[in-house]
Amino acid sequence: MKREHLRECHAEGLISATHVIQNPANPGEWIVFFKKSAGRSYFLVDDNDEVESFARLDDLIETVRGLGIKFAEIHM
């Protein structure tokens, strides 16, 4: 899900959970996915529809906060 669409879904109360996990393709990086109230999950993707990955957890958290998300589970 792209950032703008995510902001819209969050504002409408459609995001039920936010999870941060290590990137399975690169364990030195982190990715984030969001669960919608309908039970579907979506990764945060960039403008090229590629999953956004973060080398620093702090950068990921700053991005998620910028999207209006206040709570996230971190899975290690």
C-alpha cells in the first residue's frame, strides 16, 4: 500500500494493526505491514510498488509516525 492510500485508510479507521518485521530477503533491514479491518494485510510500498525496506529501525518508526500511526508491534 502506498503512503497516500495508507493515510486515507488510517483516517477512515480501516487499519486495525501495524507490524514491523525483519525483511525475509535481507535480515539486516526492516519492513512494515498493515492489517485492514477486513483481515487483509498490506506492505508499505514505494511509487514503483516495491516493498519499502529500512536499514535502521529508527527511520522506519519515523516514517510510520509520519503516516499518523501511533502504535506498532515489532517482531524479531
